[in-house]
Amino acid sequence: MNKRTLIIGSGQAAITLVRELRKLDASREITLVTADDGDFYSKPNISNAFAAGKQAAELVLTPASRLAGDLRLEMLTRTAVASIDAARREIVTAQGRLGYEQLVLAVGASPIPLRLAGDGAPDVVSINNLADYAGLRARLAGKHRVAIVGAGLIGCELANDLRLGGYAVDLFDTADHPLGRLLPPGSGHYLRDRLVAIGICFHPGVKPDALRRDGEGYVLIDSRGRTQRYDLIISAIGLRPNLALAKTAGIATGLGIITDKLLLTSQPDIYAIGDCIEFDGHFLPYVMPIMHGAKKLAQTLNGNPQTLSYPAMPIVLKTPACPTVVCPPPPVAGHWEEVLAEEGTRALFVEADSGEACGFVLQGSFTRERMALAARMPGLGKPLPQPA
């Protein structure tokens, strides 16, 4: 017997799950509730949209009206969910209550606020969805100089994209090289040098302290007491899973919404997927975990429980100035072994006990080794190689 599946969210996790469910069951009753307009787009495409000259509307892959018809689902757009009544198996919205037999939270993550002193602090922008991108394009019309705070994945991709789009870009980070949490020093400095070579000004070991308005622009004061003027400040210091809705149902949370290997939360028949979850102690705000998770969860919701473990999932950085692939190692003792060359870098993280590689970084021409190296990696939830 088909169960009514209610999904909260309309991003990549939600829509990928619906598509996987439809492969298994053409008649299942599916309702999708979203606070936004429900148009489907690929969030990673935002990171290189400026260089491609794309307006926000051009990034929409499927409008909500067509999506609902194609996937045969009821879609409630512009409908915020206030709370979950787990005891009654209902969600509470401004338009009323909706019942469910299976509930899936695909509520995503939000940018971590950048804390600054000064009257300009409220004007700092973050880019996390299509509406944010549309707002950024509007704010940058006729402007030239941009500061980006945070040289992680999004910060580096956005800096590269804006620079190729013709903007002067300064990139700030407290680490001494970009992707300080993911890259060993040699690879980090290689990326830094290539970003600098295209005209990005990198400020290592520096954080902004205050931002004050100055006419139509801003003056930024950094931790070294320096002042510089910009047309716009963008924060890219990271994402934080959206937990408020889960907490209304008494669902266990930590870094994210805690799930087991079926993607089931601590409440019966309430599941979670995507950027909002904590899986096996990890927060994985990337596309590949969504794709793997959606296939398994669709089977589980369809009555065929499937436990989830992830293969190695290399992260491809969209920085044309420096093609980079990262497969982060698990949190184990070990060391990096780096090969540095003019044409790129190759770094392997070697686990101390086994002497086997369990993570890697590839840059430049070495990125061609991605698939071969990924096949050797342990993945998440799988055991590390054991000593011979």
C-alpha cells in the first residue's frame, strides 16, 4: 500500500529524492512544501554564473509549474512550515495543517553570519540560493571592487568567477592559504599563487573587524588596522544546517539533524537528507552525498530499507585558474606526502597505522588521476585499509 510522502524543501536534495521515488513508484502520493517559488536550479552553477554572463532567470532548469506536472506531485510554494507535530503526524503551516505518513526534511543549510562592528555590517551579503544571486547581480551593477571574506570552497569559486567577470576582488582568510582546512601547505600555496596570477588580491591571516558605510560604498577595517574601500562585501565563511524546524518535533540534532544509516531521524517516520543532516558525525554540504543518499532513501521509503555508506566522493573545485580536486581524509593520524611541480600538485594523505593513502589533493594536470585514486579511497562509513 502506498504511503503519503511529504517533503519539506525544494532544492537539489528534495527534487533528486522525488525523481528517485518516481523511478520506483509512479502512483505514490507525494506532496512537496517549500517557502520559496519552487523553481528548480542547480546551486553549484551559481559559482560560475558571472563569468558566463548568466542572469538568475537563465539558471532555472525547470519552473515549478512544469516540475509538478513532470513529477506528478502536489507542490505548495511560498508556504513556510512553522512546526512539526510528530505525535499527530502533521506539519503546521500558515495555510493550515498537513498530515503525513512519511516526512522528509530537506531544509538545507544557511550561511554563517559574519560578525562585524560598524554601520555597514547589515549590508554584507551571502550567496546561498538563486534569489541571493539575483540580488548580488543587482547590487554589483555599475560597481567594480569587491571583498570576499572566507577562502573556502565557495569563497575561492566566487572570487575566481567575479574576477573573470571583470571585477577587482580581494579575498580575506585567517589561514595562510586558501582552503586552509582541506589542503596541505604546498597545494594551498599553489592555489593561492594561481588566484593571485589572475589578479585576485589574497590577504592571509587577516579577518575584517569592522565595516562602515562611505557614500555608496564601504570602508573595511581589518584585524591589522588597515582600511580599504569596497563597493560590496561578500561573506563566504561557511554554512550551518537549518535545525529550527527539526527541533520543534524534538528531533535529535548536533552539528546537523542527526540521522542513522537509513537517514531516519530520532522520530518515527521522519527522515532527513541533504545539507541539513549530520551523518556519522559528518556535515557534507556537497552534491555527491545527495545523489547517493537519494537513491538509498527512495528505496527505504518504498519499503525496501537500504543502509547508506558513501564511497570516496572527490570534491571538484570550480576555479578555472587552478583546477583542483580534493578527497578529504578521515579524521585519523597520518601525514601528507606532496609532489609539487609547475604543472600541478599531487598530495596523498597517508594513514599512520596502515601506511595506505586515505585522502588526496590533485591540481593542474594531476587532476586526470582523480578516478583512479578515488577507487583506492575508503569512503565514509567504510573501514580504513588494514596493515598487511
